[in-house]
Amino acid sequence: MTVAAQTANTEAPDQAIGDDPSDVQLELYPADLLSDPDWDKNVLAHPNTTTFHTSHWTRVLHKTYGHKTFGLRFVRGDQTVAMLPMMEVKSPITGRRGIAMPFSDFCEPLKFQSFGSDSLVQKLSGLSRERRWRYFEIRGGRLQLPPNAAPSERYYGHRLSLTGGVEEVESHLAPSVRRAIRKAKLSDLTVAISTTSDAVRDFYRLHTQTRKRHGVPPQPFSFFRHIHQEILSRGLGFIVIAKMARKLLAAAVFFHAGRTGLFKFGASDQNYLRLRANNIVMWEGIQHLIQLGVQSLQFGRTDIDNAGLRRFKLGWGAKEELIEYFKFDIASHNWAGCGTRPSHIINGLFRALPLTANRFAGALIYPHLD
């Protein structure tokens, strides 16, 4: 099976999709991402590919939570016109649903040829009924969906172009970011880039503290162990760590796939924020991505009401965009509207729990979430 219109001919992502009679022959081919050798080769031919589209990320989630994997190829004749990874999240508590992709900031369908958006919904609805999903969810991809698709969640996204090199990126930094980087460089900090299991353990210790501070339980350590096995050890990501002597002050996890880099996780010790270790970690990560030939950096999603994180990301010269999630309810055959956000009371509870209890709560809760 061949992928139509390789990178040079891939349709522009902002081009509208219309329905046409040829779409009636569109067929959906599920592929097992854990064993399909061609999946990554084909998705990497698309300029909008992210780590979330790759089999490496799928393996991380499958190994950690056991979710069933689907690599969906939408095919017309012998040509692949679109690709989308999806996982089945099945829980006796939260039900059964199809998500593209769980624990992922965004994962839009990768379109190689024009085809009708109604065909996409029709095929995913058929798969949902076959698998007895309550709904399917697509994270991103507004232009690949029908105009009446109502988002169930909205976030800010931020994208930084790296094509101009280090000097070009530096020229667009906000004055406050420049000062922070300069202050960090003048401090007695050491900054290292690593892909080792020791670096993963260091990061996780700081990560659990940061999640507690935010009132959110951390993912189980097995999640990060699998990130090391499937992504970091394969040269598809790295960790930047800032220390003072032996004291870990800040760390960040970056991924990269094809042309796109991703800032996925950040953690810091709030007692040393004045040293601006977060800024130097980010700056070192950006420079390393440029050295690797990555052309853009995505900063992940930001809650609409998180003004501080939004300001931090904008300070690097990133362009702001809207990330929308779309949830199609199978019973009503309609798009679900915006849901209720988690209560601040729950956040307060997790802030109050000891670190060990928070870790235990994360291990119990995350298999039921997405």
C-alpha cells in the first residue's frame, strides 16, 4: 500500500476539505502500530507529523496502560489519503472509547490527498460501533472535520520556528526572557543534555514534586521508563537538566519526529525559581533541537486560563494558536459540547497528599484516563 503525494506534494494543511462522489470508495484499513514496519516511514513523509503520530509513542502508552492500538489508514484504491493513530481506552469506571491519542496534546489526522470530511466521520463512527465505543475523540484537525463539528475542549498551543537558526530565535526573545537566560548563565549552574536512565530518574523525582504543587498526581514511573526505552534511547528525544552542585533545580523533556520538536514535560524546584533554571533549560533545549536540524518547536497545550504558562511560552517568540478537541458521541450521532472542568477542590486534595500517596493515586487513576 503506497502513501499518495509524498512530502513535496502533500496538500497544504490550511486547505479546506470538501466532499465529492469519489469518496464513496474510501476504505479504512486498521494497522497494528506495534507490528507495522511501514507506519513510521509513511507518517514521517507528512510535514505535520509529531511524536504523537509515531509507533514509538504508541508503544509507550501500550506498555504503560495496555490500551489496544489502531493505525488507521484511509485508502482510496491503492492510495493512502490519510493516516491517524488511535487507541482504545477501556475501563470499567470511565467506559470504552477511541482516542487519537490518549495523553497527547494534539494528534490531527495526517492528510495526503483531499477527501470528504463526512467520510472521515462515517468511517470512524463505523469503527466505534464495531468496537462498542461510547465516542471517538480527535485532538486537533479542525480543517479535516465537518464545519458543524463543535469542540469539546479548547487550549492554547504555541509553535516556534527554528528555521532561522539560533541567532534568529534569539532576536525574537522577550526582554524578560533574555534577562532570565543571562541571570542563569551568571549563576553557578551546570546544564547537561542526557538520554540516560539516571536522567529519567532525576527528572521523575522533580516531576513528582512539581505535579504535587499543581495539585495533579504524577504518572507512574513506568510511563517514563517506557519513554526512555522507546524514545530517548532511540535518539528521538532528550532531557535537559540544570543543577547547582548536586542539587537538581530544573529539568525538561523534549521529543522530536520528522521536522517537529516537542516540549513535553517540565519540572522545577520552586525554592530556586529566582535562579531562572527553567529558562536556561528551555534555551539549551531549543539550541540542541536546532543542531539536530529540527525546524519547529511545539510547546504543548496550555489551559485557556493559565496566564502565567501562556506568558512564559509567548516570551520565546512562539506563535499562538488554538488547539481544539472534538468528541463524537455514537448514541446521539452528534458532536459533544464543552464538558465540565475538574474541580479546584480536587487539585487542593492532591496538593495536600504526601508524595508517596500522590504517586500511588496516579498509578491507580491514569489507566482509566486519557
